[in-house]
Amino acid sequence: MLIVGLASCNDKKNILEINTSSDMTNHNSILFLVESANVPILEDSIELERFLTPGQMTFAFDSMTDNNFDPPVFRKLEYKDYGTIIKTKNYQTDLLLLIDNEKRGRFYSFTLNSYDKDRNKVGHLDFASWTDESHWSGKINGDTIVEIKCDETDEQRQFKISENGEFIMINTNKK
């Protein structure tokens, strides 16, 4: 497990930032975090059950065949745990990566998942992604404000993480 970033909630610096730079020396870029960071794939159901709903678990281990690869059979979806980003007395927020191998090209999606003290999911937010259609970057500042931006449309969204871990939209700017 890799913890990408932690900061106290009154720290004004960014707790986490994932950008859409294609520069592989930029350690905050999606491409670097997915293609260069040494984070293992979650391989068994016990690991995945911590993050996925029962409905998602029904297809989490589906495989596909493509003879252009060695080995030719591999999982359609791969998940990687990037660790706990925020932990308070009321909740914790984890960063999870989904790689969709069934799509042609790159399909990477980072999500934020918040859980209460009993590990019940209280929030989910698509945080940053890289697909053939769009590139979304995200950051969380020390006031637990989440900012998400789409490169192609300049659409911006802001969320506040509540004291219980919920993601509450506070602003959206669609251009």
C-alpha cells in the first residue's frame, strides 16, 4: 500500500494532487502514478471487499483474452489501493485506482472512498482520470476542499469533505 499524501486538516497545503501531465517525471501525474509507481494489483476477494460493493464484486474478477499480449488472458478490471489519504476520529478517506483493460487505450480512474469508524462507506467521488475521451485532475487542500477539473471542457467542481466523510458539492462551473 502506498500512502500518497497526508496532512493535518488545518494545513493549507494540498493533501493530495493528481494532475493530467503527460510528463513521466511529474510524480503527481496520473500516468506516472499508474505506469511507474510500484503499487500491486489487489488480487483476492478479501482485499477487494474492503472497497467494492457486492454488485461490483460480481464482475471484479472477470477475465478476457487478447492474443496480442503475453499472457493472453488477464483481468478486465484491475484495482490498486493507494492508501489512506485522510484519517480523522470520524472517518477515513482512501484512494483507489481502477484500470479498465477492456477499453482500448488508457483507461485509469482514481476514486476517493470515505468510511466511518466501522468501515461503512459514507462517500464516493470520482477524483482523477485519464481516458481517450477526457482527462480529469483533482486535488484536496488542507481545508478538505476537493477540486476537480476537466482539461477538455474546463469544467470545474468543488466539494467539501464533511466531518463525517461525505462529499458535499459546493460549486460547479460548466463552461
